[in-house]
Amino acid sequence: DFSPFLLPTLRAPVTKRSISKDSAEYRLRRERNNIAVRKSRDKARRRILQTHQRALQLQEENQKLQMKIAQLTQELDTLKHILSQRHLQGGEEGAAQESSI
């Protein structure tokens, strides 16, 4: 009932052939592997460095934004205070006008 593509294929176990450590093929494989390992490790180091630099950049940006928040909060408090003072003065003037009528 199943498609042959969905059924697992059974393979014979792969047997490693023995390569002499003195052979040119072995040395070539080792050299290629060493190059691949170096390349992979260098790439990982670069990625870690980039992540670290980005983290520092974001921390700096966060500090600037925190300072901006503090500045805007202070400005808001000042404006609220000014507005409340004007409201109080307006209320006193309105009461004085009502009492003179």
C-alpha cells in the first residue's frame, strides 16, 4: 500500500577499509581534515567575536535609550507640574470672578 519511496531501504553495513598511516592517501585525508577543522574553528571564532561586538553595541544603545527615557520622564513631570499650576491658578481666578458677581 505504501509508495516504495516511503519505505526504508536496507543497506549492507559499510565496512571501513584499513588505510595504512604511512600511505600518501592517509596523509592527504589527514591534511584535508586538518584544513577543514581549522576553517571551522576560525569561522566559530569569527561568529563569537561578531556576537560579542553586537552585544556591546546593543548595550551602548540601551544606555542611550535609558538616558532618553529619563530625560523625557523629567520633561513630562515638569510639564505636568506647569499644567497643574495653571489649572490651580485658573480655578482661583474662576472662584474670584464668581464671588464678585
